[in-house]
Amino acid sequence: MMLSLSSKEEYWLDRAMQGNLTYKESLELTDDLTLFSMGKIANRLTSIQAGNVVSYAVSYNINYSNYCAASCPICAFYVPIKLKGKTDRGYELSIDDVRSELGKAKKEGATEIHIVGGFNPDLPMEYYEQVFSTVKKHLPSVTLKALTIPEIDFIGKVTGNSIKEVVSRMKASGVDAHTGGGAEIFNHDIRAQITTKEKISGEKWLEDAKLIHSLGLPGNSTITYGHVESWNDIVDHMVRIRDNQMEQPGFLSFIPLKFSFENTPLERMGKVKRPSDGAKDLKVIAMARLIMGAALRNISVYWVGMGKLVAQEALNYGGNDLVGTAFSEKIYRATNKSDVSTIEELAFLIKGIGRIPAERDTFYNIIAYT
Ligand code: SF4
């Protein structure tokens, strides 16, 4: 049931629908409205843009290596590359390992393979090409979503390829989309506290996204929130993603990633002591819907980070997608998030709020209603 809107809420809904809420206005909106009001208008806009359907992908994650040349304070997944050969915690998947993972993905009925890893300077471009072509050879009907934008940039630098060449070789070996990760937070000072210099700046992320999209490789966009950022940094990040999309379309969705702090350097430094609360999680989703407006239809709720129950409520606050089953996800698991889900459970959560569950492909086309 849609709740009626007050004249103030109608005003902000109209502004959001125009798709050009400014940074200043977005902050005014969050001062002017209660969380409940933000949710009401975000839910109304979701219904206009995406109807009554909530989608998800049957996705299988492959993390090819956890060795990394960066040591981001937000990350519990990496093993420093300088420890290679000195620890049994690091790994690089062989092509045989990838084949074995694909066997599991097939059993789970995956229609999407999601591949990311650490910044591993020892892997040549040919390794990635082999991994990608192995996916397409063994599972020709899946879509392949691979590499974050900072990974693409890093691989270009260490293999002596331009971004244009890396993207062209990714596409030629079977990649259909990039993953959109690594955006973190664009604000320079905050980014410097949660990443290291090996990861590209926010400005470069946005510039690379435009170039990658102009080369015909679409992908998602993300934010990592709930660490040391302020609300203003979140709003600034969302407005910059939206403006980037207006200038050069190519983002398929916006996925807010709730920071999971356990086992991370930020936790060890005492900078983050608890996860963001449910109210903040809902506010982030609502503002994502309102700021993206007409520029981006899909606001995805990543239940792995948010937890299933808050994620279910976030679908009433602007979300129209639950991302996916995330079979075999390792990056959040490194932070003690070991929750798993089945297709049936995701459908149950969606039906529980009176919406229609539907399996989708990487490009947000509906494959089947559940
Ligand atoms: S977030 Fe990515 S780049 Fe940073 S340490 Fe972790 S794996 Fe490496």
C-alpha cells in the first residue's frame, strides 16, 4: 500500500524525479525530512521507476588471489604481496582451480560469474585472459562480470597496457561487465584514511569509469559507507556518481556496501568500533534512490553486508534489487560475515513485503519470476 504524501514530501519527490538534486539540496532534504518521510518518497519513486518487482541474480563469486600490493585499512581479505612464499594464508588460483570453481557454480545454477581479487603484480595479462576464456568455455551461457575499476587500472599499469587495451582484451576473452567496486568514498581525506596510494583517487575512478563505459564495457557503481566518513561525504559521492552517469551512461546500478569492520586494520587501529546502525543503512538506500533519480533505475541492497532483515526493510526505502545469492563470496567472509542465502530465501524476503521476486541477468533484464 502506498502512503499519501504531504505537500513537503511531494515537493522533494518532484525534485528527485527531475534527476538533478544538487549536493546542497540533498543535504537540505536530509535536514528537512524524517527518515520515515525519506523512505516514503523513495518508495514512491521506486514504484514509478521499477514497479512492484524486486530482482536478484544467481551469482557465483570467484576471488582469484588475495595477494595485494595495497594494504587498505578497510580490508580484511588481503595478504601483503611481500609475504608471498612466507605465509600459507595467501593464494593464487590456477586455471584448474578456476575450472573446479566453475563446476560448483554450475551445480548452484549460477547465471552470472563475478570475479575480483587483490592487486597482484605477479599475474600477467595472459592469466586474466585465460581465467575469463575458461569461464566462457566451460559455462558459455553465463554472463561474466569481472574486475573493479581500480583493478583494471592496476593491471594496466603492471602489465604495460593502457586501460583501453586492458578493456579490449577483457572483452575479447569473454568479459561482459565490470563489477563497479573500489569506489569506496571519493572525498580525498577520507579515501586517504581507508585506502593506500596504490588505489586510484576518486577523481581517477570517475575518469576511468567514463572511459571504460565509452569502450562498451558497462558495470555497477558502489559506495562503501559506515567507517570514518561523514554524511556529507556520502551525499557528495552519490551526486558525483549520478553526474558521471549523466555525462557518459554505463552504470547498471548503484550498490551501497555497508562497511564490515571485523578483522580490518581500521578495527585494530580503534577507528571503527561498531557497524553502522539500521537507521543509517535505510537512509543511505533512500538517498541513493532520490539522488540517482531518473539517471539510474536500479538501487541494489547488498544483504551480505546489511543483514537480511534490514535488507528486507531497505526494499521499502528505495531498493529494487537484492544483488544476488553471492555463492562462495570471500571478501565479506574475511570479516566474519558468513551468512549464506538460497534463491528460495531471497524470494521469501521479497514476498514478505508484498513484492514480486524475479531472477535477473547481469544487465537487470528479468529472466524469470520466482
Ligand atoms: S580493498 Fe582491494 S586493493 Fe585494498 S587491500 Fe583489499 S584487496 Fe587490496
